[in-house]
Amino acid sequence: MRKKIVAGNWKMNLSLQEGVALANDLKAALAAETPNCDVVICTPFIHLATLAAVTEGTVIGLGAENCADKEKGAYTGEVSASQVKSTGAQYVILGHSERRAYYHETAEILKAKLHLALDNGLKVIFCIGEVLEEREAGKQNEVVARQLADSLFDLTAEQLKNVVLAYEPVWAIGTGKTATAEQAEDMHAFIRGVMAGRFGEPAAEELSILYGGSCKPSNAKEIFSKPDVDGGLIGGASLKCADFKGIIDAWK
Ligand code: PGA
């Protein structure tokens, strides 16, 4: 059985103090009621070391939202995969559409980040997804297949065990416009098929594929009910404990 996961992506929000308060609220809410899925929060780098202490020994996993494409050295302002790991975090998000679009992260750059993250013992939440024009042109499958091939196909099946995919149609991120459960399922099944073609059926069956894009308590249950949807990557709704918990509860 593959893992069900609800992961938060805080993006560039919350002061250190606000982040600690939110993590403590979540810790209390999940201690009161054990979730039926894995729970991860991915936060700005500045929160990680402090939140590692808050989340230690709880069901909450911790991750960064990015890491450098270089191992170490004179790269002012960058944070390496080994530095992320040294905070106590276990995950890193890579390939988010905001990083691809605003920071020009290419498939080659993402491949370098992916290998460094895995080599340093991090689990990777790797994001893929098409923009609106690509969907309107009916090219979403082609685009996503290329994103998968360009960054993931040279992994070994063993490395793939530490990768979770997140399908995030760019037109649904932060827009309030969610993909329908059918659109999500169609794409997730397609992604699983592409991964099966490269890594074989058993590896693809083990791979968790999350949906992301305006996921909220009110739509999570329907989206998560689809057979190839294994959870969500949650932006806006991960910033309020009640909303995030509401999405986690979709697995009840
Ligand atoms: P959203 O963001 O839930 O605010 O749409 C999702 C994401 O970007 O991971």
C-alpha cells in the first residue's frame, strides 16, 4: 500500500514566531487525534531548525521548499541539501512551478537538486504540472510527461522510493480554481503510467502522487477519493491550523 500524505507548503509566509505557533497548534491537534495519513510541513529555511525541535517525536514530518543545485561553497545566499538535512528536516520540495517560473529553474537544474537532495538522505516532493495555455491546447499530458522524463528518468528504482510526486496544474495554484476530481484522476493515472513505463509497474504502484492547487477542506475529500490521488500539497490552506487539519481529516 502506498503512503497517503498531506503536505503543507508555507511558501514565503509567517515569521519565525508565527511559524512556531502554527506548528504547535498542529502538533496539539494531531496529538488529540492521530491522522490516517502522513503529515508534512514544508517551511522557509529560517523555520527549520526550530521546528525540527517542535516536531521531533510527533507524527509531523518537516521539509524545506527548495535547496541549492550545488553541493557547497561560494554561492552566497543559497542553502544546500546537506544544510537542510542538518536542521533535522526530512523532506524538500523541488520543481515547484513558482521556482520554475520566477527563478528560471530548468530541468537540468532540478535534476542536480534532486540528486543532491537524495544523496543527502532527504525525501523529495517533486512538482510537475502544466500552465493554462498548455491545458487549453490539450497538451497537458505531453508537458507533464516531458517534465517527468527530463528530471526523473535517470534515477534508480531504489532512489525513486524516496520521491513523492505532486501534480499541480499551475492554473489552479493560489487561484481558488481547483481541478475537478476527474481531471486530477486522469492526470494522476497518466503519470503513474508514464512512471510504470520507465520504472516498472511495482515501483509506479508504490509511488505516492499528491494533488496540489487550491485544495481546501471542502474539496479535499472528493479529490482524495480518486484511486490514483494519494493526498495533497497544500499552499494557502496550510497556513491555518483548522484548514490544514480539515484537509488531513479528508482521509478519515
Ligand atoms: P495553493 O498552493 O494550495 O495555495 O493553491 C499549492 C502549492 O503551490 O503547492
